[in-house]
Amino acid sequence: MNFRKSQGTILIAALVAAPSILGQLHAQAAAPTSVFGYKTFDHEQTVEEKFLAVPDASLAGQELKILTAAPHMAATPEDHKTAEYVAEKFRADGLETEIVPYRVLLNWPKAVKVEAWDENGKLLMSGPTREHVEGDPYDNDPRVVMPFNGSSGSGDVTAEVVYANYGRLQDFKELEAQHIDLHGKIVICRYGSNFRGVKVYLAEQRGAVGVLIYSDPQDDGYYKGDPWPNGPWRPETGVQRGSVQYLFKYSGDPETPGVASTPDLPDSARVSPAGNQPHIISIPISYHDAAPILQALKGASVPQTWQGALPFRYHIGPAGAKVHLLSDQDYQRRIIWDVVGKVKGSELPDDLVIVGNHRDAWVYGAVDPNSGTASMLEAAHGVGALLKQGWRPKRTIVFCSWDAEEEGLIGSTEWVEQHMADLNHAVAYFNVDVAVAGPDFGAAAVPSLKQFVRELTRLVPSPVTGTVYQQWRLEHPSSEEHRASDAPKVDESEVHMGDLGSGSDFTPFLQHAGVPSTDIGSEGPYGVYHSTFDDFAWFTENADPHFAYLQEMARVLGLEAVRMADTDVLPYDYVAYAHAISSYISSVKHKAGENGLSSLDFGPAEAAATRLASAAQRVHDLQTAANGDLAGLNRTLRSVEADLLTDAGLPNRGWYKHTIYAPGEYTGYAAVVIPGVSEAVEAKNAPLATEQLRVLTQALDRATQTLESAK
């Protein structure tokens, strides 16, 4: 028995049964005498305490069960039913609600087949094998979609196979070093380390005609622990579906980059989807189906770091096995449905605080994404209770349930592209996706909002003991992060928060529209990602049996919205932002030296970051004083994130406009900092690096000038 898990479960049951204990825990947290962004916090503290009392664990569990009752892939009738359910809940909470349709290009599989033979023509496997384990009550539903990749090409190919480890850039370079030609070959690689679309992108660039992506048990299967249904890890037949859209080029409807794909958009306004779509076949498979292919491969033995956990030695190939791939994909423009619920602000109705989570799933999506949907519904429930008590937010709060996120962040991207002018007044976007896969809270944000998230988690009770912040500190190593000189101090350095790359719906808000953003989630052993087994049974057995973590995440998410909506002065910490940028520049400068680009002149960018830090410290003093023209100060503060955008966008992917953060061309999800410069340095392209240093310096100068204008 895991003592910590057992102890936590006992207390969780007590907390759900006795809400008064939650109140006692909340009272134990040190009540803040002042909060950055507020002249006085007394009234807001009362509002927040009332809010925190509302989100309900039992209701969240009921909502999750309803949302995951059927597979609900984007644009299906079951997906529309979940949209209607969310809209009904929003309206019951007093939100002005609408279901917003878009017409977007999506593929559904008509036929997917994988066959393999050894060098003597003996059949090794024929699949994909149906996902099934004894004891799962959901995996036999005929509506479970066969394993396939969103954005996969169609085709029918037979070829020799080459193993490419994780399909990273360095893995393909290793194959090149071994003089293995991928032209006309099928690449087999394992999930992990980068976005699946990058694996296909790199294989396509090197002439491969198809890609098989499998889940190695070393990464999320029996090597980690007991597979489902005996534990949380991926069983033998489990398959990770997913999009292979070239997300790092642009997100959203492939035919309408930069334009909202509303139902009445004429076909003449659409473009070829080739800009972010693969041209080759890709198919996801289980390790049950991958094993006979990998075991048959001959050629060189793999480098030791390429060895997975299947019970034989891996080889690179291409000799030993031949594979036939059939992919018949039905591409059509299909209707998807966002659900948007608003609470109009009483003083600053044009200023928007946006909360978002996607609703669509590859199959049932209990963890991804509907733990987030249930959490968001309970956050909206808390806001609705405040409305019934007479409270109104100063700024407008917008709750958004996105569709077709799994296919390429489509619902959120189309909404952002439709509302670009309105988003000039959006003061924050708060994202949740995988809200609960386990007990370990984590968050990522732009640097200006990291301390904001830390501070509010000090007021939310943890289902284990103490506060969310205290448990967060226990689970995550602390790290030095730069804060304003008079920001609240703690005994030790602050808990670490990540940077925003991509892979969820904050991407269009931050990296296309320049809206300050955060992303929160609660992690744990989660081996059934994007498989049919991510269902209500797995969730209640492994992630959150009493739904207490759904309640926790509802409280954190809703508190983000309530606090930001009511703040007197926008609580952005630009001192932290400036210092983070300085550290990024220093790191890339060091990398440039390693790559033989020591002649690059980083001086102007370094000086611009120093000036930004000085201006930020002066403005932080104005924020703390909170006197004078606060409306003007807030407009200035909000403009700074937008100053960090460049109209031209990043090289070869102009949809991404943020000069500080972007998904990497060769990572896809993980953030690349100062991406224009970083990727030019990585490519050893000195002229491009010089140009991107100029673009970065100009962006920093714009932000500095904006801060210097503050009064």
C-alpha cells in the first residue's frame, strides 16, 4: 500500500462528506492583508470566500459522468449533445449563452489497415487490433472510432520499415549518420519527447511514404507499473490517437489561417490546406501490433538510448520486415460547436476575462478534456451563485467550451480569429485542459502572471491537507524566478512554473492575439491518454475517486477569473517578465557561441531587456500605489503583451506572432523562447539570427516605451 495515497484518500473522503472541514482549512491559510492589484482586499476576500464555498465535488462527478457517457469526437451528434448540455448548465448559472458553429475541414477514417510480413513472406500481424481489456465497461461501444490520426494523408503503400526511436530531429540525424536512406520507406517510431506531428513532418521531409507511431511500454505501459484495469498504465492494445497537423505552422481550420471559418464563409475565401497538413500516411498503433514488426527488424542494433521495454533487442532495419499501410480518410467540411457564456461587467464591460476548456475527445475523454469541462462547469456554478447573491464582476467574464481542439485547436482558433478586435481588451485567458489526471497540481503562464497564480493558490484548500500552494511546493522542486523587489516574499524560492508552448487552447490567445495567458492542471500516473480507456471507470479508479480534485481545480480556475475580473490594477509583473527575457537572451547567446556564431551581436537586445526591466520596476511602483488614472494605467499595462508581437510573424510561419514564446518547429508542444532567434541559431543561420535579433529588440523597445508612458 502506498501510504501517502492511502492517507490522502481517507482525508479526501472526509472533506467531501464534511464541507465544514474545508472551511476550517481555508481559515488556517494566512488571510492576505494586501493583494497586488487591489487598493484594499477586504471586500474581494469576502467575495472569494463565498465563491470557494460553492464548487461541489459530487456535482462535478455527476457532470463528468454525463459528459463521458458516449464517445464524442468533434462534429459528431454526440459532440453536439455535449454542447447542448454545457449550454444548459451555463444558462442555469445565469450566463448569457450561445452555441457558436464553425465549418471546418476534418477527416474521419473510412478504412485503416496495417499488415506486416517478415523477409520470408510470413504474415507477422494484421491490424489495427481492437482496443480491449477484460473489465472495462466502455470499450465495446460501437461508436468508438478506430485508431487513426487527424490530418493523416490517404494512400495505400507497401515498403520496408526503419525504426526511428522517438522521431526527434536528433534521431533522424542519427539515421543519416548511419547512412540509412528513408526515401520510399515506412518509419516506425514511438510516442514521446515531441509532438506526433513533428515525427511525421521530419519523416516526410526525408522522403518516407508512411509513419507508424506506437506507444512503447517503457514510456506509458507496464514498465511504469500495472496496466489498466489493474493499474493506471496503458494496456497492450491501447492506442494513442491524435492529430498530426503541422501545428507549429498554424493552428485551426487548415483552409482558413487568420480567418474565422464561419458557416457562411464562401469557398473562395478558403486556401489549400497544404500549409499545415502532412501529405503522407500516418497511423497510430498499440505495442501489441508494433511488437512483431520491431522484433522482425534486422540491421544495426539500436543505440542503447533507443531501446524500449519490449522483451527483445531493437534493431533499426530496414531489412527484416515489410509493411502495408492503407489509409482511406474522408475529408469534409464539418460543423463544430463552441459554447460561449458571458457575465457582463458592471464597470468595464469591454474588458474581457476569458476562461476556456475544450469539450471534444477522441473517444470518451474523461481526463482529456472533460475533467477540465467538469471543473469549468463548477467554476461557472460558483460565479452563478455569486450573481444570485447580487455580485457583479467589474470586467466581463467569458466561459468558453471549445470544440475540435484535438484536431488542431480548431474551435478556439476560429473564435480568436473572429474576435481579434475584441481581444485587444482581453486582460487574461485562463486555460484548463487535462484538469485532473492525478493529485499533483502544476501550472504554466506568461511570466507576468506566474506570481498571480501562485498567490491565489494560497487561498484554495487542498484535498490532502493545507492549501493547493503548500502541496504544490511539496511536489515540485522550487526554483529561483525573478520577482519585483517589493513583491510578496516567501521563506524560500518560489515553486516553479512552466512556460507556454502549445498543445492546448491558450495558443491562439497568446501567440496569435497577444492575450496574457495561464494553463493549469493536476497530474498523476496517466497511461491511457487518447485511448478508449480514458473513460469514467479509469478516472474513478485511478485519478480522482471522490472528485475532490475536480473541486480543487474548479476553485483555482474560478478564482483566477473572479480575482482578475475585479482587480483595481491589472496584476501583471513585468519585472519578472523582463528578467525572464534577459535570461532567455543570455541562454541563446551561449548557444550561439557553441554553434560557431559568436560574432552575432546580442548587445542591442541585451540593452533593450535591461531598459525594459527598469521601466517595469517603475510601473510596478505605480501598480502598488494604485493612485490616479487607473483606467489609463490598465490600458498601458494591457498593451505590453501586444507590443511583444511582430506583424510579420515568425520566419516561415507567420501566423505565430509572439517574439518571446512559440511552439518549436521540431518540438511542437514544448515552448521555444525568443523563437525567431533561437531557431535561427539552432540552424546556424547567422543572417536570419541577425534579422531576428533586430525584430526582438524592436519588440522590447516597443514594450519599454509603452511602460515609460505610464502615469
